[in-house]
Amino acid sequence: MKESAGNLLHLTSVNHVSLVCRCVEKSIEFYQNVLGFSLVRRPRSLDSHGAWLFGHGIGIHLLQSEDPENVPSKKEINPKDNHISFQCESMGRVEKELERMGVKYVHGTVEEGSVHVDQLFFHDPNGFMIEICNCDSFPLVPETMRTNRSRANLLLRSMPPTHPIQRFSP
């Protein structure tokens, strides 16, 4: 990996998200049946009840709460709450499937110039927020490009046309 002043720890990717659950079994069912994750082997040396799942390039580690009755419950779906987001191929298909499964969700929208991103937010069985979006249409523009237009234009010319930053000109 190329050394970078912005990557002092030499990080390479996100590995997993760990979630404390009221009921690991209900959570496994949700992550498998709603989000398409696969159950993977969890090290036997771990002495707590839990499960590991993997899908879409990320792991979800579920941990059984020692006090399930006191895991905070969230009823209102608030898109500004902590969440994990997944990219999808078809927002229409996702919405139809969520409706078919009886999953309550709310819509969100982000606009930047001519770019329009749709979002659907809903909770897992523990109240953790999930977002499904078509975010790949949203440009990843480094903040320095906003303040230094000539540098931004040089950077854009050096990138292939398929690069996420190149799809949007500053």
C-alpha cells in the first residue's frame, strides 16, 4: 500500500461492524433474509454468545446483550441517526421487497447540482439504522477541490473517465 500522510495507521479497508443484540437469533434471521448476509464461522475461543455474518464486502458481528431488556429500543426512524449504508442496483426493487416483507422505512434524498441520490432508512431488530441507497451516483470530491479549482482541473484530467471523482466536475 502506498504510504500517505493521511493514512498513518496504514488502514486498508473496513473489516466489520459489531452490534449488541437483544436476540442474536432474530438478528441473524434479519441480516440473512433481509440484507443477504451469510453466516460464517466464529472462533470457538470467544466465550460470549454471538454470530458472525459476511456480505457485500463487510462483516457484521452480532453480540448477545448481557441485559437484553435494557438494549435501547428505537421506534422512530431518524435518517440522522447512526447507521450503516448499503449500495443497491435498483431502489424500486428494494422498496418493493421491503414492503413485501413488512419492513417499515422512510425515504431520504440528497441533491448536489444535477446529481440526485435516493435513500431508504429502516431498523434492524435491535433498532440499529440501515440505509439502502443509490449513492454511487454521488461524486466523491475531495474538499481541497472546492478551494483550489486549477489543482482540481489538473487532478480531473489525470483520472480515467470512470473514476467516481471524474464523473462530476467541480
